[in-house]
Amino acid sequence: MTSEWGEKSTAELMSRYVSKETGYGVPKDGWRICLAHEFKEKRKPFQAKDVSLSNILEHVGLGIRYLKWWYRKTRVEKKAPFIDMFSAQPLRQIYGVPLGGIGGGTITRGWRGEFCRWQLNPGMYTYKTVTANQFTVCLRRGGQTVYQQVLSVERPPTLQGWNWGYCGEYAFYHALYPRAWTVYHLPGQNVTLTCRQVSPVIPHDYQDSSLPVAVFVWDIENRNDYALDVSIMFTVVNGSGQKDDKSGGHWNEPFHLEKEGEAVSGVLLHHCTAVNPYTLCIAAREQVRSGSRISHQTAFAPKGTCSGLWSDLLTDGRLDSPTGSSPPTPKGEKVAAALAVGCPVAAHGHGSLEFCLCWDMPTITFGSREREHSRRYTRYFGTKGDASPSLSHYALTHYRQWERSIDDWQRPVLQDSSLPSWYKSALFNELYFVADGGTVWTELHPDADVSGGLRSENGGLPAQPAVIKEYGRFAYLEGQEYRMYNTYDVHFYASFALIMLWPKLALSVQYDIAGTVVREDLTERLNLMSGRYSPFKTKNVVPHDIGDPDDEPWLRLNAYLIHDTADWKDLNLKFVLQVYRDFHLTQDSQYLQDMWPICKAVMTSEMKFDLDGDGLIENSGYADQTYDGWTVTGPSAYCGGLWLASLCVMCKMAKLVNSEEDYQHYRDILDRGSAAFDKLLWNGKYYNYDSSGRNLSNSVMSDQCAGHWFLRASGLGEGEFQAFPKEKIQGALKSIFDLNVMSFAGGQMGAVNGMRPEGVPDRSSVQSDEVWIGVVYGLAATMIHEGMREEGLRTAEGCYRTVWERLGMAFQTPEAYCEKGIFRSLAYMRPLSIWSMQLALDASQTDQTTASQPGGT
């Protein structure tokens, strides 16, 4: 099932590993890489200079307007633009599993061990490696230190009193989100260390999954004929690599907390900024039975040689600190802290040490500073900013329970021998974005009204829907570089991860979006694409997004200002499709009842695009928000398909709410629309891109079956609730596989968005010759639903191999890449759609089981 070229790329990641050690408890499946590996291919981000001459000429007005807006934003307002076409993040092939639960901020630890990507302020990223944040091992025998090494392959120009330059050929990293393992064989010492990193990201858990904590468990294997004393030292700077680390006023203090028969000790690092202050905490649990000992250094200056701290550990494997708190830092200076934990390890024995890292930023403000929000975890740990000791105590005494839950969740997939190993890695590791997508998860303010002013009795929503009141508000970015929360056309793809794993959060997002539908803001603004002025938000239209974290999300919508919000044809349809899909998977009848009138309103709004009354909406100018680079005239495969699928689910929902009148209304439009769709777009092999008859209208679009994909994911698409003939869907999928997949890049890079029927990529727009990883995963799911399992897996495998094994984009899967040279928008939301593949696999397994039973068909 795994391709030969795929096995070769997997092996390449570990080709420089020279040790035979496999580590302690490291699983078989996941993303594995030797710390000495270097990626051969170095790609550059797509920027304004990469636009072709023909596209520049076509969009010269957009370019001029964007440049003026960008200058005002960056030079006058001194703010970061929501999309920066001139300063895209360069590719750094370093990232590993992010630390922390969902919605409380994240800290990414790279696969070589560095702490290198920070998202503590909501939605705003800092890409800084903090050199002093390290783990160091000290081995002692007979009262003498025989080995002391920073567990880092780096050789930085600072802290030169430390022993840097660990040989990466003796170590490997293994990621299976939300856990990671790093195995270090210590050359010449006959000792192997395995660091296991655990974060509480647990499906269907809405308490512990919100905690801003991570646990590091160090397993020590001593293969010598003599005992050793082993210490691990954890050093952390008070800050995140930003300028405010030197702003002054930061201070550290030791703590000790004992409750419920368990004691935890460590250091609190208070980061006292004017906006969003927080406390970092490093801690360890006292384990009397194992003979572990905890020591600390409350404060040290992470500059110069820093040889004092190194010598302190070297002397006896412990740290000696003055008592009490450190004084506040003067302006221009940084402060750090260190925690050392040691234990004896018998000859040919095993020992373990535990650390916790947590951060407590209980209340947050976004960029406008207009409102204060409480993070979800404050429901359990309070809003006073003093929760770090309790958080670390809770983490260190509950992480084993978390791991049991994670094992129970992942085991059915990992033990399924019919699934290829790359898929198991992709499925779980792509899930990183749920936590590390600039994610915020907040409590609903007691005075909040999410209904948009239209209440239940008038066809709207409750002011505080029960699901939001109980489970909070959730938002994640379109991408770490595309800074808009809950971008709805992309969430359409990514939402499978939420509805399958945290369904209450998926429903919370839907209620939030539904409440915005009835809102309107007639304040006019310039749309960069057209050059026209139009309202921020019109009524009965789903917004593009709920706002920019550098402004005030939920209050001000539609941070995206490229297009006129009234022209987005796909967003309303995607709302309707998600409503039914979510009901199908949750069977929440109250949700369906609440959403039904909203769905009717947005479908009525959508009807204005049926210009000739044939039951099929048409496009003029731009097809939709998702593919906003392709010019379209008349009905298109993408939007037309979404429209028919939406009509189909409206028929189904009308049946469920016992409205025969509505059923007949939508049935009539569906029947007429389906006939028009086939007549205008089906060419005998696939659905044409659009019906304009222009030269490129017969391009093969990889996402032409998106509407059918959602129908199948919702248990529809056949019999009474079928919008597309089965034989035509299967024909279209075969054409896509033959052309967009196998005729592109040797069949090894997934499906290109647009392909000409003669087998060359459509290069008519910026986006047509890109591969969109999230779209490919959805396409693969559609193939699986239609019985094309091998083709679906082969299609998706190309994307995984390209991103994770060839291009070094682990834990920053981009929106897009081209066959050569460039990529676009690192760390993007859409690839979470891989969970739709799992839904399809589960459904096909259920179908096979049903068919094999007596009476099955």
C-alpha cells in the first residue's frame, strides 16, 4: 500500500542515524527524523514579485491599491497587515510538536530541541529561538561528574561556558501529536535518554484539553555494569524572545506546593508587561521512592559565558540558589531560571524524571484592547494569574491519565494494518493546528449577546446559546500568516477535525457564525480587488471571517478586504452544508431547530444569483471566495456543485422539521438545477470548470466534486437525496486522478488545482497551478467514499511526502505549493480536512460490515 518512492523518502529522514538504540516506549508510527538530517530542497515563499506578468497586467489596480493600504498599515499605523505580500515568513525547516492544550497559547519545540515559535499573545506569532531554553544532562559516578552536555546540536555564539554541539547522528525525533519523543544515545557513556513530551489534547475533553501546560518525561536507560546518578537541568528565559524580554520589571520566585499527598517544586517567572502579562513556570514532582532530588537556581543572566550555572551543576549534579525572589530586572536586561532533577539509576537499570512547563495568561485583550476575555481554563483555575503552581501540580499528577486517553483514541487507527504508516502520521500530526493555529478558546462573557439582535422567537437565536455558554467560544486563524479568525470558506474544509473530535466546539463556531448572519454594518470600505466601496457586512450573508486578532474579533467582522462581502457565493452554501453535516454526526435536534430558519434566510439570499431561473446560480467576475484567482462566467462546477448539494440538504432538513412546503420548494429548484448543471457543465468525462465557453473553461478542477464530498460525509448523495449521478461523479474522479494527480509531477505531489485536458497544468491564474493540501485531502476522502480507496490514498500520500519528508514543512503545512520553487502561506488551517478521510474510511468500513451481514446488500 505504501509506494516505493514513499518508503525511500521516509528512510532518507533517518539515513544519518548511526546508533542502534530505539528509545524507551517510542511508537512505531509517526514522523521520525535524525537530528543530523538536512533537507536538500530549500523553497521560498510566494510574494508579490512571483506574480506572472500576465496576472500583474490583469490585476494592476489591485496591486496599486494593496501597496497603498500596506504602506499605511505598516508605516503609519505601525501594525502588521493581515496578509503581508512583501514580508512572508521564510521557510525554517525546524519545527516539531507544539506544547500546550487548546486555546491557551502555544510554544513550539523544534525537532532538534529548540524552543522556537511562540503564540502567547492571542493570534500573534513570534518566530524566535530562545538559545538558553535547553535541557542539559549530567552523569555522575562515585561522586564525580563524568559527563555533562547540553542536549542541543547547536553551537551558538553566546553561553559559551556551556558544552554545546551534541552529535545529532546519535539522536532522533519522533512525532505523533500531541506527543513527541526524542531519543539521545550519549556517545561513549552507554546511556540512552528518551524525552517524552505530552500535551493534554484529548478528543471530547473540554476541561484538560484547554490547559496551557506540557509535561516532559525523561526515561533513562543505563546499560553499564555500574550505577549512575543522573541529573537533567531545564533552563528557561523569562520571556519569548521578543523585545519586551528586556523591558524591565520581570522577576522570578521559587515555589513549593503540596496537596493530595503530592508535592511539586519549581520556579515562577513573572513576565510583567503592560498588555497581557503572564507567568511561565518550570516544575518537577518530588518522587521519594525513586530517590529523586529537585534543586533550582531562581535567577541567572542568560548572557556571556554563563559559566557559573554550568559549574554549579558540574560540581554535584545539583543547583544552589539564594533564597527568596529575584529583584525586578532593570531595563535592557533579561533573567532566566533553572531547575535540576536527579535520581540514581542502577546498573542495567531504568530511571525516570518528570518536568512540567506551563504558562498562565488568564485574561487577554486583542489588538484594539477594547474588551477583556477570560481563557477557557480559567473556569477551573481562576483568573487571578496565580494558577501556575496548581497548573503544574495538576499536570504532573494527571499526565498518565491523559496518555491513557490518547492511547485509547489513537489505538484503533494505529493498529489498523490496512492503513499505511504515512497516513497514520499525517492524520494525527496535522492535528497540531487545532492548538497552534493562533487558537483562542474563551469563556462567554455574562453580558454577551451572540444572536446578532434577532432572537429565537423571531427566527433567530438565543442571546446565549447553551452550547456556547457551557463550552465557550472558539476561534483559530486561517493561517499563521493569514491572520483572520474562523475564515469560513477554509473552515469548511478544516471543520472535520472539530466536528469529529471536539463537536461542541464545532457547534459553538456555528452558533457564532449564525449570529453574525443577521448582522449588518453599512459602513463602507474600499475593496482592494474592485476598487469599489461597499459595506463591511450585509444582512443574510455569512462573513468571510470574524476578525483580526490585532483588532477585536467577534466585534468587527471581515478583516479580509480583498473582495466585496456581498459577492461571496460559496460562504452561505458552506454554512448550510455544515449545519446538516454537523447534525448528522451529532444528532443534536436543538441545533437543527435553531439553525433551520438561518439556513432558509441565507438560501433565499443566494437565490439572487439564479439569473435565468433555471435553478442554478451563476457567477460573474470571481467564482467564490475559496478560488478567488480564477475568473469565471456563468455557472461553475465548484459553486454550482455546492449550490446543488445545499439544496439537497435543505430537502433533507425540511423533512426532518416536517415542512412539506419547504421540501417541495427546494426539491423543485434542485431538480431544475441538476438538469441545468449537467447540460451546461458535463462534457462526458468530467465537469468543466465553468460554462463560459472561453478557452480555459474546460480545465479540470481538482475540487469540482466538493458538493458531493459533503453530501457523502453527511450520509447523503444517494437515492432521494442525490444531487449528482453516481456514474458522473466516478467519471470525474477518474479524470482528476488520471490528469491532476498522475499527470502532475510524476504522480508524487498530490493533485494540482487546475489541469488542462491535454495534461499540462492550467497556469491562467496565481492559484490554478498550485497544489492545495487541504483540498487534496478532501478529494482523497471523496474518492474513498466512492470506492476508490487506493486512488484516494495515493493522491493524499503525495502531499504528505512532499510537505513532511521532502520540503521540511513539518508542523507548518502550507496552504499551497507549486511543482517547483515556491510555497504559499505556512501553517494553514485547511489541511485539517484530512479528518474527512478518516470519516470516509470509517463509513466505508461500516458499509462493508453491513453488506457482509445476513440481509445486507
